[in-house]
Amino acid sequence: MVSAPFTMASRSITMRLMTPVVLMLLLAVFMEIVSISTRERIVSAYDAIERSRTLQLDLMELRSLSRSLQRDALNLAIEPEASERRIIRDKFVHRLSDMRARLAALERSPGFDRGADDRRYLAGQHKVVERLAAVVAASERGNRQRALAMFRADVRPVERAASTAADTLIAGQERAVDALRAEADSIERRELAVGIGAALLLLASSIAATQMIIRRSVVSPLLDIEEAMTRLAAGDAAGITPHAGREDEIGAMARAIEVFRTAAIERQALETERSAMIARQMRAQLDEERRLRQQDEAEAARSRQLGDSAAALEARAGVAVDRLRVSSRNLLDAAAAMKTRAIAARTNLVDVGDAVSRAATGATDIAAATDQFMTVLGTAGDRTRSCADLSAAAAGQTAELAERMRRVQDDAARVGTVIDIIGGIAKQTSMLALNAGIEAARAGPAGHSFAVVAQEVKALAAQTARSTGEIADQIGAMQRASVQAGHSLDEMGATIAAVARYAQDLADAISEQATQGRIISHNVSSAANDLDLIATRIDSVAVIAADNGHQAEALDDDAKAIDADAGTIDGALTAFFAGLHATRGDARPSGPTYVERSVG
């Protein structure tokens, strides 16, 4: 099959399908233009940030350089060594030239807007530089005191004002950097939001345009053509094929379907005419054959119907009577077996009821004994837990008493220290009294009264020394006793704590046993209740078994009656079919015509 050439009609569909691509390209170009503009703004913002940061660093370096110059000027004013002063002066000269160069560069800097704060800062820095140079000149002339006075009176106030202005400018530059960074971040966020929005718009518009164009140019016409082909396949050739007037592939497809529709209409007309003629001929022939066949069949049907009905009735009646007799015999056997089983079940249920009653009585006694044991066990657990609590409290009190004994030991140690100090004072007092006695002896009669007082002081000092020695001995004995008592209390506390732990473990074990005992008691009580319920149900089942025995006896009587009725029906049917065969003239024996049946 040769494909059709590429015409303007087919090119129109291609151009329609290319429309979404063109829209996407246009939106992409627009987004790129917006992105270029935004990137330029971001670059400008970051350039401004860099300029502000550079200006801030220059201001910080100028502040550091100014402080170095102040140190050099002060060192020149106080340094006595000439060699050191030459080194410091060289540093000062180098830093001074660097300071002036940096100030000149700062004045020419494009980021320095020369506002009121900027002018005040520059003026202050120039003034600091000039006055520092004057201080250094005074130091070089040997007038150090004047240099120090100039430093304190002229340099420091101006330097503080310049430092304040520098701090203000640095803080302002920091705020400007933060503001510019915030603006750059805002621009980036807006660019991201615009990019995302534009991308979403591009995607949505391209999808919408593609769907609209494909639906209107391709999908809708194809659906119309598909519907027309479906109707044509179903045999509906009415109407015209849609979109047959289009000059593209869809129009060619519609025109091809129109050819098939025209051929289908012509074929349907021919088939309809031929089918009508054949149907008329067949109906006439079938009517004649049906009339003859019905006449023959009516005669044969009447003769067969009576014989078939009689034979069927005879066979079915024989089978039914046989089944009735078999069922009556089976019913007799089942009634006898049911009666025997009902008697045996009633006897067994009576025995089981007695055994369940004894088991229920035993379970009730066990439940009562278990409840009493659980009561005693619970009381023991509570008392054991109380003992554990008391032991724990005693252990805590013992620990507190041991702590107090340790504090007594510390107090005794401090008192011993004080006693040692008092003993030392007593010894020094005795020495002073001895010296006073010697001086009084040198003084002669005039120092006699002073010698008596010195002797009394010496006696008191000796007595004080003896008393402090006795107190020290008693305090030492008390410390040893308190140490021994503390050790005894620690051992007693450990023992009481161990007793408390053992009592707590015993109480926990008793509680666990009590819990298990309660579970056992509950299960035994439940078993006793269940046994009582089983005994009650067994009595009910025994009554039902007795009723089943009575029902089995009644069933046995009914089965015997059914067997007698089956014999009566058999005799009546035998007489009926014998008379029927005699009237039809059949060569059959006068006895029963159905097969002899064996019952059992």
C-alpha cells in the first residue's frame, strides 16, 4: 500500500499539534528574560554587599591602626632606652604614613557617602593623627612629661570621640550589609517563586492547549467516526458519515467509511429481498408437513397414552409400596434401638449425676479451705510488709544517728583545736608572767606588787594549762568513743537494712503466693459452679432421655400400623391393575404385574 503524499491538508494538523510547543518556547524565552533581569539585580545586590563589607573592614583596620599609633606615642613618652625609642619611633612613622594613606583612600572610596557621620569621623581621625604627631614631637625633644600631659588632655578625648564615630560607622555598615543581604535573599526568593509559577503556568498552559487542540482536532472527530463505524458494524447504515468534508487524514478516513456505508446499504437491500422470498416458500412447505404429521401423531398418541400411563402408575405404585414396607421395618428397628439406648442413657446419666454431685461438694469444700488459707496468707503478708517498713524506718534512723555521731566527732575535733590554742596561750602567758617577775625583781621594792601579780598570773596560767590538758584527754576519749559508736551504728544500720530487704522479699513472695492462691480459689469456685450447672443439666438430660423412651414406644406402635397399612395398599393396587389389564385385553397373568419385592 502506497502512502499519500504530504499535502497542505495534513500539514494543517501538524501545525495545530505544534502550537503547544510554540507556546512553551515563547514562555521559556520570557522566563529566561525575567531570569536574566533578576540575576542582574542579585549581582548588583551582592556587589553592594561586598562594597559595604570592604568599607566595614577598612574602618575596623583604621580603628586598630589608630590604637596602635596611640600605643606607640605613649611608649615613646615613657620608654627610657634610646634604642627601644628608635624602634618605636620607626614603627610610629610607618604606621602614621599608612594611617594617612588609608584615610585618603577612604575619602576616595565610592562606598563612603561623606555624610555628617562620615565627615565627623574623618575630622576626628585627622585630629587624632595630628595630635599624636605633636605628642611624638614633644617626646623627641625630651619633654616627656609634657608629652604625657598632651596625650591625656588632647589625644584621649579626641580619640574617644573618633572611636565612637568609628563604632557608629561600623555598626551602620553592618546594618547596611544585613539590609542588602536581606534584599538579595528576597530577590532570590522572588526569582524562585516567579520561576516556579512560570514553570507551573507553562506546564498548565501547554497541557491545556495540547488537550484542547488534540480533543477538537483529533479526538472528537475520531470519536464521531468510531461511533459511525460502530453503528455500521451493528447494521445501522442510516445517515451520513461525519467529517467527510474535511481535507485532511480524518476527512479521508470518513470518506472511506462512507464508501463502506454505501456498499452496506446496497447489500442489506439485496439480502432483505432474497430472505423474504425464501421465507415465504419455507413457510408454505412447513405448514403442509405440520398438518399431515399432526394427524398421524394424534391417533398414535391417544393409543399410547393410556398404556404408558397405566404401566407407569403400576411401576411407581409397586416401588412406592416396596419403599413403604422397607421404611416401616426400618422404623420398627430404629424405634426398638432408640428405646434401648434411652434406657441405657437414663441409667448412665443417673450415675454421672451422682458423681458430679460428689465432685461439686468436694470442689466447694476445697474452695472454702482455699479462701481461709488465702485470708491467713494475706494477713501474714501484711504483717511481713509492716515489719519491712518498720525495719526500713529503723535503718533510716540509724543512718541519721550515725551522721549525727560523725558531726559530734567533727565538733570534738574543733573543740580539741580550740583547747590546743588555749594551751598555747596559757604557755605564752606563763612565759610572760616569768618575764614580768624578772623585770619586777630588777625593779626592786617598787616592783614588789607587780611581782606578786606576775606570780598569780603564772599560777593561773599553769592551772589553765593543766585544765586544758585534762579537757584534751577527755575530748580524745570522747572522740575515740564516738568513732567506735559510729562504726557500731553503721554496722547496726547495715544489719537493719538487710533485715528490711529480707522482710520485703518475704512480703513480695507471700503476696505472689496470695495472688496465685486467689487464682486457684477462683478457679476452684468456678469449677464448683460449673459442676453444679452440669449436675442440673444432667438431670434435665435424664428427663429428656425418659421422654425419648416414651417417644420410642409410640414410634414402635406407629411403625407397626404403617406396615399393616402398606399391606392393605398392596392388595388394593393388585386388584386394580388386574381389572385394568382385563379390560384392555392384555395377555398378562392375573397376579401382580410389578416385580416381586423382598423386604428386610
